Amino acid sequence: MKLNEIKLENFRNIEKMVCNPCESVNIIYGDNAQGKTNLIESIWLFTGNQSFRGSKMSELIQFNQQQTKITILFSDKERQQNAEFSIGSKKNITVNHIPLKKQSELNGVFYAVVFSPSHLSLIKDGPQNRRKFIDIAVSQIKPQYDDYLSKYEKILEQRNAFLKYSNRYPNLEQDIDIWDIQLSKIGTILSIYRNDYIKKLLSFSQLIYKGLSSKKEEFFIQYISTIYENMDEITVYDDKQVEQYYNKLKETYHLDVKLGYTTCGIHRDDLEITINGHSVKNFGSQGQQRSSVIALKLSEAGILKKATGENPIILLDDVMSELDEKRQDYILNHVKEMQVFITCCDVSNTEKLKNGRVFHIQNGEINEVYDIKT
Ligand code: ATP
Ligand code: MG
């Protein structure tokens, strides 16, 4: 997948811009607050996902303007395509001039992965962020995953409502069984999807992390289940696994009643990420934590490519800081076959680039473009 052109009108601080990236690495550099992340954000819109900044659509419109419009020309391995996004009193999206009903219909049209410094929370914060990461990643390649997950969440909500007001239900232990049976079935399916994804992620990320650390560090990631002790056994759905899930819910029933919520299940699971055997969250340096997230994001791209046959576009916002020269060199010069966009403040990063295009951005405008070939 290649982005050939992006045109912006009244998008945040960018009044008018046309950008024609090259098919390898594109560096967008400039001082703080000039519009680098804004440009990355405008590309990300076309994946159909929520803003990685958590912004509302209306916030994308330039101050004192009524509407913003972004148009892209892109090519997948079959053909050239175009898409347009306009946000005003209404949101209109077209692909090849045909209007879409929902933004999510862009899923499967335009593929990208994004790294932004806010994604460091994947390592630094609690398990909720890691579960969110895996849920979004799996649903990109297995569309049915979302349906299972929302069913699970609804049943869990009902079970928790019963637990919270347990004194109102004299036969709670029996009544709750109906939820336990359903949670066990769907929870088992979701555990298998997630575990399978993490195993794929492991093989990609170990290789990438080796490259990033000049073979000095060993990266490892695994799924930590609150139900199953040995995730290696959880590969295909069968009654034995459902039973194990069910039994665990029964085991924790009294604790659940005491606390008023369901204490085990996929909604409490986590990912463990280590470097050289030590938790990155607890012991990793800034550079190691950042490298881990980058490795995960690039792995996500590798898995997406395997599943769809398309190379996703890699968007790396402010990725260079805290990384040493070798790691910067890996990111600039060793991500092969994929189109990459990297934002940075420091002009010296552009000097390390061996092959690509550099855009200097100032006050929402591109005021210099040049190619580098060595
Ligand atoms: P940094 O290096 O600090 O990350 P950046 O170049 O990535 O900087 P952006 O996040 O792209 O900066 O933001 C550029 C400017 O856009 C900021 O000054 C911001 O206040 C401004 N901005 C954000 N939203 C809007 C909007 N809706 N209308 C006008 N300007 C906006
Ligand atoms: Mg920025």
C-alpha cells in the first residue's frame, strides 16, 4: 500500500497543503507545534479507526472555519484509488467517489499502523491498555472478534450486576449459572484468538527487536491468562477448555460475591513483556520501553501484511527521541518494503537517512522538500 498524494484544507493548523511522499521513508521534520503530528493524524483518519490522540472529529476543523477536507490518492497492489474525508456540520467519506455509510467501512480499504508517544502507555500503564492493544489488533485481521467481544462484555455486565446486588437474589449461585455457561464459551474463544495473535506477534517482534538492539537484547511477550495456567494448550476450541473456564468461575464465585464483580476471565488478562528475562514495565530503560512498543507496532504491520497481502503504511510520530544512533539507523534504514512516515524535530535525523524524502514543515506549510539517495 502506498500513499501517493495527500491534500489538506483547513485541517487543524494546516490551511492548505499538498504532499507527495516517496514510496520508501518520508521524514517530516520541523520545530514544535508546526503541524507534523497533524499531518500524520490526517493520514491515520483513512484507516477508519479512532484518532490516536483521542480527539473528536470537530476538533480537526481549523479554528474559525466551518469545514475541513482531506483527499488522498493511494495504490494497493491492484490499482490506484482515491478517498476523501470532509468534516463540517456532517461527516462525508468517499472511496473512489462512492460515499460510505460509516467511517468503519474504511477498514480493509486503507491499512496503516501508528506509533505515537502516547502508545508508551502500552508498557507503562495498567493491563487495560495492553488488552485494548490486542483487541484492536486482532479485530483488524479477524472481523468476527469484535462481535464475540461485545457479546462477552454484555454478559459480563449482567453477571456483575447480579454480583453487585447479590443480597437481592437468594438463589444467586444457581441463577448466575446461565451467565457462567455463556462467559465460559465466549471467553474460551476469545482466549484462543488472543493467544494465537500473541504467538504470531512474538515471532515478528523477536526478530525486529534483535535488529533494533543490534542483537544485544532478547525480547519476549506472552499472554497471561487469569483462567488457564498453560496457554500452550489453548490452541483449538474444545469442551475441556470451556470446562476449565467454567470451573474457574465457580472457584472464584465467593470472592466475586464479596467484591461485587467478576474477578477472573479475559477482561482481567494481561500481556507480559520482558527483555533479557526482566519485565520491561518494571526494569526497562526509556529506550528499551520505546523500542519494545516500536517492535510491537512493526510486528502488527507484519501480521497485517500476512493476513491481507498488503503492506500497511507505517506512521511513526516522534519516534526518534530517547533512541541511540544504532536504533535510529534501524528505524530509518531497515524497515523494508513498507512506506514509512517519521516525524522529528531534529534536522540531524535527516542526515542519517540513506534513501527517502525529507519534508520541512513550518507553520502548517511544507516549505522544503528534497530526496536523499546514497
Ligand atoms: P511537536 O514537535 O511539539 O509534536 P507538531 O509539529 O507535531 O509539534 P502538531 O501537534 O501537529 O505539532 O500541532 C501544530 C499546531 O496545530 C499546534 O500549535 C496546535 O495548537 C495547532 N492546532 C491543533 N488543532 C488545531 C485546530 N483545530 N485549528 C488550528 N490549529 C490547531
Ligand atoms: Mg507532534
